[in-house]
Amino acid sequence: MKSIPFTSRSVGRLGALVAVAVAAIAATVAPATAATIPAGGVAVEHASLDWTGSTVMQSPLFGMYHYFSAGVSDGTEATYKGADGNAEVLLEAEGPHAIATWGTHTNYSAEAGHHQVVRLREGTGRIEADGAARISWTASFSVNFYGGTAPFSVENPTLLVNADGTGELTGTLLGCKANKAEPAAGCVPFAPTAGAQIATFTGVKVDPEAPLTIAPSYAGVAVETPGAKNPQKREVEGWGAWPQSMVTFQDQTGLSSYFYSSGSGEDPKKPPLPFVVDFKVPKPIPPESKPAGPGTPGPSATPAAAKLVTLKGVKKLGAGGVATVARLVCPSGGATCTTTVPSRLGVKIAGARYVLGVRAPKKIGAGKSATVRVRVPKAARHALGAKRLAVKVKVALHANGQTTKKVVKATIAVGR
């Protein structure tokens, strides 16, 4: 599959996404320069769409990453793809054109200005003389919340812009009921929601010759949240919501409150980020080539050492009492890595002894990464209450004849 690399044009448009502060996202965008559209309209054959979701999706939560993938995913490594058909996931932190892999899929950080970007290619449709447009993509992508324990997918999205500048981005929403307490049990798919609104917007003016940046509506959008554990809060600053069909769909995944203001500390991260549509195929730019100077070292014949990264901050327990405490990275260009971690960890809480479970894969493929997770049983969580628990886990990562050892120190708290 041939991929479209970033160009100066596409880098600029992604920069526009990052530069839009959440508080400034409104229901309108600045109109483009006056568009010249032929009387008979314009046929579109190779449109692209770049989508970054929301700041929530770009920010780890409780030590777990919400990562994008191409194609339909059930949240497991087996169904993970960085590219699939007309969809690919790009990582800004990895370079001007870097398709995500399982080894790099968590290399993003909104706080550091790095994003994961879904790019859909080969969109087809028409732009009419009055500025109305309809573009469709035969592609699918997934958002894997909580390290893949709560995934959902968007299939075959369509962009509709009306002559008055209003419009919507729709698609079929797919997902499964995840067992967060026992991820190995897998996901049970539920019925797809066809024609669901992913975004609505106003004030858009289409110019066939220029990329179109669209800021979805959120502020002041009211939705119904019957029976939700955290109903929509409309008295908080910046209150709003994604479209009702998205919120209703997410009731099944358990993620609905991430798509509207619920009064939580995550509210400022929930508004949808702008997405970009380009009606033309970006032209490739050849990679920069620099000759090695006298002081430039040549390529190393020895693969890099494995990395063992302790995740910072207090780790709040997610569903099932699981917290991610470390990340393991197996270097590319070498052999499969192996890990050594204890399966159990004894701790004392309020004078009583409890046994925690420790999870990590025994093998990690070259160029791939994994995590070390600690599971706190229900009785221990009740005993912990509002207090914090300090744990130490001895971890060893063996790669290419080298062993990286570390005592991972983490502070765990029950999520609220």
C-alpha cells in the first residue's frame, strides 16, 4: 500500500490543529478566501481527511493510553494496524512521515505538542457551484480507549457541507462490550450504528483549491444522558457535547461521559479538535539526504539496549483495579526480548496483608513495546480507600545479550 507522506502543506494543516486551544474551539471557523467553483461543480477523486479526535484521546489517563489504529480493532495487538486500506495512523513525534506500529503506537503526548493523527485517503464526491459538498471515504479507523480495553471504530465516513455552511461528518460506529476486569475474555460486538453523526459544524466555506479546517460544534450543545452515571452538566464553564448519536452510542462502550461536560476535571479536554480536509493529493517531498561528515558516526552494528520506563505520577486504578506502572520497549533490529517480573506482590494496607497481581508479557517482539501492570483486588481497594499505596516491582528486560534491570517504584490510588 502506497502511503501519502507529510508535505509542507500537510504539516501546516496539522499545526493548525495543534494551535487551536480547547477553550477557543467554537462552532464556526473563519471562512476561506473566496472560492472559484465552476458552474458545473467540481468532481473530487483523491481527498484526504486528517482527524485527531480530542485532547482526551491524545492524553494518557490512569497510566493507560488511548491509541488510534487503522481498520476495525477489538483492542488487542492481534487486530492492531498502523495502516489499512485507505486509512493510516501517523505519529508527529516520530518524524514528518511516520506510520504508527505496535512498537511506537503510544509515542504521543498532547502536553509535549505531539499528536497521533488518523489520515483517510482517496475520498470521492463533488463540490457544487453553490459551495455544497459531499465527500465519502471507503476506510475505517479505531480509537482504543484505556490501552485497548474499550475500543470503538468509525467506518466509511462521509463529509456533508450544505450551501449555507452548515454540515456534518457521519459514519458507521462499531464497538464491543469490553470486559475491563478480565480483558482476556475479549469483546462482545454490539449492533453497528449506521449514519451516526461524528461531528456537526457551521460557518464553513469550501474552496476546492485550499485545505479546509473545520472546528466541530461543542460549546452549548445539549444532549440527553438518561441513566448515565455522570449526566451532562450545563452549569459548568465551557459546557457542551459531541452529537447526540455519538453520546448515545458510547453508552454501550461505557465511554459516553468523555463526549460531554460531566463536571469532571477532564472536561476541558473533551471538545473535539478541528479536522482537516484536503481536496487534492499532497505531492511527496523526497527525504532529506545529508552525507556523513568526518565526525559523523556510521550506523551501529549492535542493536540498541532495551528501555524500561517508569511512568510518572500517581497511578489511579482503572476498571478491575488495574494500574500501568512501567513501559517496556524492545529495540528494533535485534531479537525478541524476554521479561522477568514477579507474578505476585505482597503489600500491607491498614495492617492487613494483601497479594497484588503483576502482569507483563513474557516476550516482546523486536521494535515493539509492552507495559507492566499491577492489579489490586477488590478487598485491597476497599481497605485502601482514599489513601495511596507505594509499591515496588523488580523488572528485568533481556535483549540481544543485554539485561536492563530496574526496581519500578509507583504510587497507586483508587480512581474517583
